[in-house]
Amino acid sequence: MNSSAHQEKHFQSYIVDRLVEQGWKLGHAKYYDSDRALYPEDLESWIKTSGQDDKWEKLERLNGTKTLDVVMERLTKALEQQGTVQVLRQGFSIAGCGLIEMTETAPEDKRNQAVIERYKANILRVVPELKYHPAREFAIDLVFFINGLPVATVELKTDFTQSAEAAMDQYRQDRLPLDPKTKRKEPLLSFKRGAVVHFAMSDSEIMMATKLDGDNTFFLPFNKGNNGHAGNPPGEIKPDGTQEYPVAYFWEDVCQPDAWLRVFHSFVYVEKKDAVDIQGNWSKKETLIFPRFHQWTAVNEMLADARTNGAGMTYLADHSAGSGKTSTISWTAHDLVKLREDNGDPVFNSVIIVTDRNVLDSQLQDAVKQIDHQFGVIAAIDRQKSSKSKSKQPSEALLAGTPIIVVTIQTFPYAMEAIITDKSLKGKSFAVIIDEAHNSQTGSTAAKLQAALGMSGHGKMSNMTVDELLEQLQKSRARPDNISYFAFTATPKHSTLMLFGRPADPTKPLSEDNKPEAFHTYTMRQAIEEKFILDVLKGYVPYKTAFNLSKQLEDNKRVSGKAAKRALAQWMALHPTNVTQKVQFIIE
């Protein structure tokens, strides 16, 4: 065995051992059904041990020794029609016994012992060197299963010989959904039908893709970030003096059984967007969304803090452009309404999202529907109705106990007025998610809230931003302690930090040495280095020329003036004291 293969085998064995220590089962390729891309043993065991044994017995009476084959055949059809994520969450139907559930989510509280036992029945399995082709010696380093369904693949490289880039090339060149020679569709590698995510991992870096498409396969980073930059920090020194792998967070944190199951129960979804080709033909583009590491940690850390501290806290997520804030907000909102005390009481009775982005409305509703598959979870306050109607809608939605309420910046004051003044809402708690709303004015409705609360400076609120409105509310005697605020921004201002940030040491008062900070950060520098936004410090033009050019660009139908302004804003954020020197404009 050459040194490269030896290093990779050692890396592979190390990961497998760590997973098994956490409760994963170790599988073998010989027990894998390559035609159906299933692990039959776990499928049967899951059905029998998850409270569905009566359904298995019914199927056995009908099919005898062929029961497992019949179940797998029906499951395969469901996977081809609906995809892995939907089948995992919603199960599949089979003649003779009805619905077969394919997983159990973590119980929201500790009251229902039956749900706890079903959750414990979930089977996580890792199979090294999985040969996925029935006739050829194609093998993937690691494949992960939940209850017999493949959910992730991993190709490993070591920095001693090759980087994560080599693993990405392997996926692009050798891991093809359609075999170019035999034209066989590979179920394990097919979009939606097979594994949800594919990781290209070296011992220092991780990349991921949710759709394998040959040379067109697009990888996203799944790295922690390194002191505000891309990549990962060096691994920690272990007690025996050896150094841990920089990517150890993958198997220690992400693959921890509860965390891994939660990713597939509460995060992954299919994003659907309208797309047009160069001929002008419109179609629906589907993208499987798997959380990037900063999204996953931001949601989990905010949820953990809210579970511990309850309502009345502030959270600032300073996430750069290109960070995927829409998805992060969707996941945060969904998880906040599911958050429960041990006795079953909700931590938050409703979540209010303040935004002026229609895309958030539609994407949020689609994501929550896929994760929750329930109706009535979201109410989006209609932007087209009259002012009088808008004033009633937030109050009615809150009184009805609607879990998630999406409001505009202009209708947000009505919701706040209802929370503070309506006696029917006393004793309830709320989470307010603010999506860059601090940059827009609340309008005349804020003045009505001001009057209703008897707050000082009557008449001034109509020109306030949401930040300023909340600041005045906090200073007033009507300051509510039953609301937590979750603010998302790419450009935090001083006022935003003062309002939503937390001091480095919460036990001490604010000072120059104890300034308010963001609760979670994904820096612009990291976004640039990960190639999610262009580096506005490359390819400059003088400021005066750039200013004149921006006027020309705004008059050009083919070029977005907003993009130019965005580039300027990004450059200003990086160099606020030297704003008049140089700037690059992005031409769209």
C-alpha cells in the first residue's frame, strides 16, 4: 500500500471509530442493496422496533418470506417519486398496512414516553468502502444511513498527499449519477432520490454538494472559519500530546447522533425558484438546501440560549452578504415555535418576522411546510390590503396563536401595540426576528404605537427606523420583558450593536472595555475568501470617476445601479475611514 492510501485508510478508520464510540453502527458493503440503494437490515429493524411491528406482522401475513422485498420495492418507488428527504420525514404508504413512518423526530418535551422510545429506535449507520455499483468496483470512502436510507457520502483525502479539491474532482469525474458506459442510473448518487449531501473532506477542510452533475457539480464550504477568515483553525492538542484533526468538529459535533438527526428533521429542504434560460424558457429550478456550518451553529446556539434563558433576551447575527440569511431565518423561526419547556409549555407563543422581502415570505412558507408538513403555521400579513385591515391582522393572528407571523416594517408597530396593550396576550412570550429592517422607516403607524403607549416625543416616531422604535420602547416604562429579539444584518451599525448586541462580559456594565458584540458572526472577509461575494478591493477606479460611472450605470437598462451601490456599501464597511478613495462596481 502506498503512503497516500495508508494515510487515507488511517484517517478513515479514525473517523469510523469516533462515530461508533458515539453510538453509530458499523456496516459492511456486502449487506448493502446496490440496486435499490438501501441497507435492508436497518429498514426491517427500524419498522419492527419503532412501534410499527403490528404493520410488519400484517405485511408478513400477506407476503410471507417476501415481506422485506415487497417493502423495499414500494419504498424504492416512493424515493423515486418524492425524494429521500420527504420520505424520511413523511414516510411512505404500502398496501395492506397504510403508512410506514421512516424516522422519529426528537420529542419537544419529556412528557411523552412513547415518542421518546420511538426516537431512540432511530438507527444511524456508517459503511466504509461502500461498493455502490452491482457490477463494477466503484467504492465510496464513507456512506451514512438513517434507518436504512442513505443520506450522505464522504470522499476522504489527506493533506499529506491531496487536498479537498482532489476529493471534489473525484466526485465530478468518477461519481456520476448516470454511468456513461452502461447508461445505468445510480440511485445512491441521483439528485433528491439518493444521498442528500456529498462531502469532500481532507484532514483540514470540508466542502459539500447536494447535487452531483459531473463537471457542473457545485461545492459549498462546510468549514468553521478561522478567526474571521476561510478554512478551519488548527486542531486542538489532545491529552496524549497528539494534535486533533482540524475537521474533528464534523464527527464530534455535526455527526453527534442527536445533532445529525436534527439536521435532517429540521434543516434540509428543497428550494424552488423560477429560472429562465437564454432562449427565454421558464422552468422551476430545485436546489437541495443543506445548512452551511455557520448557519447550523448560529441556529443551534441561539436556540440553546433561548431554551436556557427564556424570553427577554437579544441576539444579533452579524452575517455577511452571501451567508444565506433567508434560510437561517427560516430555520430559526421554525425552531423557536417548537421550543418547549420540560412540562410542554412553549418558550415562545408566536414568532414575528419583520421583513419587506417577498422572497422571504414564499421561501419561509415552503421551507416550513416541508419540515413541518402542517397547515396554519404561518400567517403573512397581506401587503395589498387597506391600512385598517393591516392594523387588525397582526392582532388577530397573535390572538389566534398563529406560530409564525410575517409582517412588513410598516405593520410591525401594530403587532407591538397588540403585544403590549392587549390583555388577552398577557402572560405570553414572543420572539421578534428582524431581517435588515433597521434600515427602513416604520412610517405613521409608529406614531400610533407611541401614542398608545404614552411614550415621550409624540409625533417623532413616524420617521423612525425599527431600531429607533425599539430603542424608544426599551427606554419607556412600557418596555416588555416577554419579547426576545433576533436581529439579522450584514452591516451592523453602532445603534444596532447597542440595541441587540451583548457585552463580552454580561456580568459587568457596558464600557469601552466591555462593548456589545454580535451573538454570532460570519464575516465579510470569510465570505469573500469563500467566494460568496466579490472582493471589492480588487480592480479599483478612482472615487470621482466611480461616482460619475454609477450615474451612467443607473441609466443603463442592462446594468443594476443597486449592485453598484451594494459594492460601494461593502467597500465602505471594510474601510469606513477612507471612503472617498477607491471602489469597485459590480456589473450584473
